[in-house]
Amino acid sequence: MKLLMKREYGTHVTRGEISLYGKLLCKTLEPSVSSESIPCPEGLYRLECEYDENSGWHLYFEADDRRIKIRYNSVSAAKDCIVPVTCFKESMPLFTRLACRKLTDRLMDCMEEGEEVWLEIYSKSKPSTQIRWKLNPQNTLQAQEG
């Protein structure tokens, strides 16, 4: 399974949307490019899940020798985090726990069935077009030129 995360870089925060097969799953918030904890680079990442006694189950991936977590958090304290958001009201993120729980539950169900889950992060302009991805017989993503 491949999720797409479309980013829009802002002065104070980086907003985005995570979608699956063209359907919006949630919106996202990350630190801005100008903050100490810059967002991870655009690219394709394999999602994993782990349990933390303080906050329960959450998703994560490795990027640039950093572990990027997908979990609810204060955006100002969101170092190396992507914060799922249900919606915004007057630029304030709402229902981050709900968005995170729905996303995590949906993806963990797939992972428990042995399916690999990938996240492609790209800027608002368009996703990468140089490499196309398809599932091979082992049900993992395989790159194709062209």
C-alpha cells in the first residue's frame, strides 16, 4: 500500500495532506523549513509501527538518520514528528488525537496482515514521476524506470 503526502511549505509550519488512492485520510502539520527541526526530505519511506508506554501505538519511518514519528503532539514541540490533523479552524489544528488514531488503526490493520505500507512525501506541485512503483509477486513495492 502506498500513501501520498502532499506538502505545502509555510513560514511558520508545513501543512500537508495524506491520501490513499486519491481519498483524503487526514491533514498534517510539521515544523517549517526555517525551524530547528526541519521536515524530513521528500521521498519514499516504508512505515513501521511501535509501542510507547506514554503515548501508545504510533507510526514512524527512518529519514536522514532520524526517526520521524507520525503521532499527535504539540506542533511547537513536534521535533521529528508529523502531526495528523482532522481539520483546521482559524489556522488552529483540531482533533489531532482522533486523526492520529484513525490513521494508525487503519494502517496497523494492513501491517498485521503482512502488507508493507509506504509513504511518498512530495511538495504541492506534483509527486515524483521518474520512478513508478508496482507490487511484485512478493507483495512489496518495486521500482520501474520510466
